[in-house]
Amino acid sequence: MRVKICGITTYKDAITAIEAGADALGFVFYPSSPRYITPETAHGIIRNLPPFVEKVGLFVNENAKSINDAAQRSGVTLLQIHFEAKESLYSALEKPYLRVIRAQSPSDLRIHQEEYRLIDAYCDAYGGMGKALNLEWFEGIDCSKIILAGGLRPDNVGLTCNYGFYGVDVSSGVEHAKGVKSFDKMISFIREAKKTC
């Protein structure tokens, strides 16, 4: 199972996440988030990272031009779109993208089921709230194109292994404080996610 560590704000956190075994890193380009990072600061981190790690830019309520500009300046390789957008926005994006489904009911899990997508628990704010989805919702669902987010921690990520998720995404569950990652928690999380999945 692939693991994304989201809310990276420093080079130290980025490189320790990679050393712990992360497959992808997330950079939050949403000014209202406590994990916000500017595209320029993200670029300073990304340009010094080793190859074969996905660099994901998280966007909320931005137009395609702004997203493309921030992606170009930062050097991210994948766009994570956290808001309801028209298809015209997606078709105007210049890099691959990942839709985020903020699920409120089991039926939401089937939205865009033909695509790889990230599924998070619905809350009024966008991302990083630590709210978990009911795993029973995923029983009988093809989860091979789902990246699960929300409320995951080292002590519960192992519960996801029976569902066949493509990956998991964690932010607050591996932090000392908002925006500050814990190396020990990242190691434990990644070990638990990958050991039986």
C-alpha cells in the first residue's frame, strides 16, 4: 500500500518522511490551513528531494490559472483538488490531478469510481481535521483506486489493510503539533500501513 505524508512544511520533515518510506509528500497551498506553504518555499524543498517520490500540491477554491501557476513555481508533480469544480477546470489543468471526495454517506464512495481518487470524511473545513470515515462503508466496494484519508494514525492504519486501498494519506496523525511531523510516528505509521498490505 502506498503512503502519502501530507502537510509538509520543512525540508527536514520531507526528507525524514522519505527516509521513513513515504511514497508521496503533500504540500498545502491553502492559506487558511495551519500547514500552508507558499509555492516558493515548497520549491526550495522539492528541488532538493531525491527522485521517485511524488510531490502533491493541495488546492482549495482556486481557478485553473492559479493552480497551474502555483504548480509551475513549486515543482509539484500531482494536483490534489479539494473542492467541487466544473469539468472545465480539470480539463485546463497542466499536470495530473487527483479529485478529493468528501464523503458524507456510503453512496459517495462510488463518485468518480472509474478514477483514482482520495476519499476523506466530510467536514466544514478542508483537510487535516482528523475525522475518520466508517470503514464498514467500504465493505463490498472496489477500493483499488481509493486513497483513504481522515483520522488515520499509527495505531489504527492497520485496520485498513483488509479493504485493498490503493493508498493512505495522513497529516495530523503523524505530527507533534500542527505542521510539525514526528519522525517516530511517521516510521510507525508507514510500517503498519505496509507490513500486511
